[in-house]
Amino acid sequence: MAQTQEVTVPDIGDFDSVDVVEVLVKPGDTVTAEQPLITLESEKAALDVPAPFAGKVVQVLVKVGDKVAQGTAIVTLETDAADGAGPDQAETVTKPEAEPSSEGGHAEKSAGSASADTAEKAETAQPAPPKPAEPGGGESEQAIPAIDQASTLNDTADSSRPNTAESGRAPAPSTGHPEPDRSQAFLPHASPSIRKFARELGVDLTRVTGSGPKLRILREDVAAFVRQQLVEADKGSGIPPIPAVDFSKFGPIERQPLSRVKRRSGPNLHRSWLNIPHVTQFDEADITELESFRKDNLARAEKRGVKLTLIAFLLDACAHALREFPQVNASLDPDGEHLILKRYIHIGVAVETPDGLMVPVVRDVDKKGVFDLAGEVAELAEQTRTRKLKPDRLQGASFSISSLGGIGGTAFTPIINAPEVAILGVSRARMQPVYQEDGSFAPRLMLPLSFSYDHRVIDGAEAARFTRFLSEMLSDIRRLLL
Ligand code: CAO
């Protein structure tokens, strides 16, 4: 049989008059046990008053702006006695001294003026849903949940709060009931809907500054917090941004848009630079013999429609070196505990284009000869510069080469193309007097190598061995072409 009963404000600690800031139900609503009915706001906290049992809202007795205190009736709920949570509990349910259940995030509540009888019964109460009504309507010891302080503590917290013993709080000696943790009153001010919103976004409300009345956290505060976190993540884990400067104060300026390629490659370079502990190993290779071989074969290559430049030999030498040093032809597993060794050798070649730098990939370099490599690089470079390159030709590199030798320079520190773990930079070869074993100096064509590597994966000694090996390959054309 349906019965109606009033739900009142339970013990709310030291507050004798608090504002109703939200009414969460209306007549006709069906509520479940512990569903928040209204939100109260004290000087320090926003608190929910949950339904002590399931039922249908008949009347809402308060409105936003009302002031309430312990014992103020807030709604009337109609329950079906057969549901087991009905008016049979009315007497105790509406009594503020009734003891909370310890389940489902109910706060440990002071028994206040609880009678010895109620306290004793409550002490033995199980952390269980409301008990079925006694046949014949006998008085039940069903306890009323206190204000749901748990949900105001930290919305990312598990709703199943530790019991008193777990939380180490001493029970009140007079009743055996736990003392309320008044520190929980110093919790973020936020309505349930905002707390739900924050919970969905994984936002810890204790980190959000409220901009509403009495520092209440509003929806826009949560949104601003999330935006700020995203901006900081984008800028590299909170690295302070470079302040904007109005350069026009100092002279005439012109503002140009970055090319599409630069806009896209910039964040990738930034990410690699910030994430990878780079070290650059410098070395040089004597390519005197190689250069004469190249020149001797220019005509032969031309007959095949190929311009034989140094890059083809560099690719060939790198393939040999990568086979010898598989850890350089690898990627770090995101778990940080494994190295993924690639059993293929695909090398990206940095190509300068009017739009910016792009890195097409020469696949299976170890399976190709220098003529084929020269032809393929020239074709890829041409397609890249004329924007005819298919997107899949920009993918799958296991190592990269950046050759600035055609332009000049003596050395540079190339940025690793993550998730690769190393890159070879090549500067301009120059004739230099090189000391010979017989004590003389000979003019030799020396090629500067700049090998940047991920120090998490490659040790300095390994890097030095790698560039030595590369240098020997480039210096000994017979070995290279074998
Ligand atoms: N030392 C001396 N001369 C070199 C050389 C070197 N290391 N590398 C190339 N050359 C010579 C070539 O032999 C060629 O000479 P000729 O015109 O007399 O035949 C001339 O310089 C121009 O060569 P190139 O650089 O155009 O051709 P390539 O096949 O060697 O390189 C490519 C192809 C795509 C790598 C190159 O054109 C390119 O775009 N380089 C720029 C890469 C870049 O911007 N890297 C920066 C990345 S930032 O990390």
C-alpha cells in the first residue's frame, strides 16, 4: 500500500541555516534510494541531501533560495510498503538522529541527539539497502542516510568510501558512532550536475578554482580548466610559453602565414625534440675514392637516365651499417621496456621543397644497387617538390638521412624523426690535408657526418662505433659495393 512521508534535512554539522541552491527533483519524479534531492550550500561547501529510500516525489517543500536547517522538511515521498522502504520507517527516517547506512558513499554521521535505543539499533545495522517493512507495519530501525558528503569530497573518488575503521577515525564514545569529518566541509563548491560533468571529464574539482558566488565552481570553470590542461600539454608539459612581442614597436614588419608543410611538420619536430634525449656524434669519412668512382660512373649512370650523386652511396652505406647495428634500425616500444627491431631497412631522405622539409621513404634499401637508389631518390625528390608524391611514400621509415652537402656547412645536429631512434646528417665534403702513415699530408675529400641518436636506446660507444663503421664503408668503395 502506498504511503507518504516527509524527508527532512539530516544533521548537517555546525550549520543551522544553509541555502538551498539547487532543487533536483519535481513532483511526479521517481527517485531511487540515495538519489540527490536538493543541494545545500553552506559557507564552505555544497552538500547533497539524498533520498533515504526509493519512491515518488509528491511535493517539493523548498525552493532555491530558502534557508533550511536540520529537521526542515524538504520533500514528501510516496512509497509502496511492499517495496520495503516505505512509511513503516517514517518515524525513524524523518528523525535527524537516525544513523546513516555505511554503504554507498554515505558520510559517517554524528548521531547527535540519537536516543540510546536508536543508536544501539543503528550500531548493529548492516551496510545494506533499506530493509523490507515488517508485516503489520512494525517500527523499523532503518537508518536515514546523512548528507552525501562523499560526493562533495572529490568527485573522482570512488563512491564507496572507507568505513570508519578503514579511515582510522575514532567513533564517538557516547553512541559508538563515528564522528563526522568536518574537514570534509572544506570541499569544492559545485552542484551535482557540475560534479557529474567534472567526473565525466576526469577533472579533480579540488584543482579547479570557482568563479561563482562564494567561489562556487561553475561549468565554465571546469571547461576552462580542461582547456588550460590541453594547452599546457600541447606546449610540452607546462613549458613556459615564449611571450608575444609586438615587433612593430621596433620597426616595420610583415606577417606571413607558415606553409602547410611547416605547420604540419613543426609540431612533429617539436614533439621529437622534447621527447627524445638527443646526442649527436660527429665523425668524417674519407670519400676520395668514392668520389672518383662516382665521377667514373656518371656517364654510365646517365645512359640509364640516372644522375649519380652522393646520396645513393650514403643510402647503400647506411643499409650496411643498419644491418650491423640493428638497434639503430629500431623503435622504442611505448611501454618503455622493449625495443622493436625492424627486419626491413626503409630510409627516409629529407628533401627540401618550396613549402618546407618533407621526408619521402626509400624502401628496402639493402636490396637495391646504387644506380637504382640514385634513380629512386631523384624521382622521389622530384615528386615531393612537385607535390605529386603519394602519401604512403612518406611512411614506414626505420632510419633517416638529411643531406645538406649540396648546400654547404661543416656539421649540424639533425632532429630524430620519431619514432625512429637515429638520423644521419651529412654536410659538404671538402678537400683537406690528411696526415698519412708515412708522415706526409695528402689531399683527401672528407665528408662530415653528424649522427643524432636517442640516448635511451643507443649508448655513446655504440654511436661512435656506428659512425666509424659508416665511415669505413664510405672510405672503401670495394667493401661498399660488395
Ligand atoms: N658534399 C659535396 N657535394 C655534394 C654533397 C656533399 N655531401 N652532396 C651533394 N653534393 C653535390 C652533388 O654531387 C651535386 O653536385 P653536381 O651538381 O656538381 O652534380 C650537388 O651537390 C647538388 O646535389 P643535391 O643535394 O641536389 O643532390 P643529392 O642527390 O645529393 O641530394 C636531396 C638529394 C634530395 C637530398 C637534396 O636535393 C636535398 O633536398 N637536400 C636538402 C635536404 C635538407 O633540406 N635537409 C635538411 C633537413 S633539416 O634536418
